[in-house]
Amino acid sequence: MDVIKSVLNSEIDLINHQEGRDGKPRINAEFFVNHPWLCLAMLMGYIAVGIVMYVSPYMGIGWFIGFTAFLVFMSAMLLLEIKPVYRYEDIGVLDLRVCYNGEWYFSRELSSDAVQQILSSDSVSARIKNRIQSIVSHKGFVDFYDVYDLARLEQQQLPDPTGTAQLAH
């Protein structure tokens, strides 16, 4: 389990580094680059609404400034991009972290180097190695959760090293 955990941790660290996953908010300007005509249309809509707000007798400059401030704030919030940091502890956890991180561990492939490290390790059981090879032959790849789940099941099946049994309450 320790070998598998260290291999998965090093793979996760590599992915985080390569993709710039640090959990910090950044402005993502791709929307402006990919959709320039939509941005222009939104600007024209803002100008039209601003003109109507300015000339209407029941709204004045105060409402126009408030509308502009709200629009600028919401635009900045919608342009924020946060790339969450992947962590080993999040694999298989179904709680609010899934809303933020997604279930990345089901869709991310383990690199062939990482698979080779696991398969060549002497401390990994033959059962896990055979299952990993079977998964690769059927799916074409193995994802983080496949390896994590195999190691977790193996760990649960190991006998208690202290020789004591726990009673259910």
C-alpha cells in the first residue's frame, strides 16, 4: 500500500505541477479571445440599458452607477478561474469536495511509467499486479481510482497484525 500511495502521490504532484493546479483564483481571458462578437454584443446591451436607465425619470445617476458596479463585480467573478489541487486524500471521497474538484480520479489515467513502477515493485502483491494488467488489457488504461480501490481492498483483507479481534458495538 505504501508503494502504491507514493506512486499515486508522485503522479498527482506531477499533474498538479504540469497543469498549474494551485487552488489560487486567476482571471481567465479566454472568453474574450474565443467569443469576441458575444463580448461586443454584451457591451452594446450594457450601453442600451445604461441609456434607458439614465434618461428615465424614476432612475437616475445613482441607479446607473449601482448597475455598473454590479455588472463589473459579476463580470469579474465570472471570469475567475480556480484550478483545484488534486490530492490523494480526495480519491474515493464523496462529499462537498466533489463539487469543487469533481471526480477527477475516475477520468485521469495513470501514466505508463507509474503503472510500470507499481508492476515492478516487490512489495506490491501479485493479485494487485494481475488485476492492474487485466484492467489495462480490457480498458486500455488504468485510472487513479482503479489502483486506489485495489490497494484499499487488499489492505482490508490483510489479517490484523496485533492478533486481536474487535467487537461490534
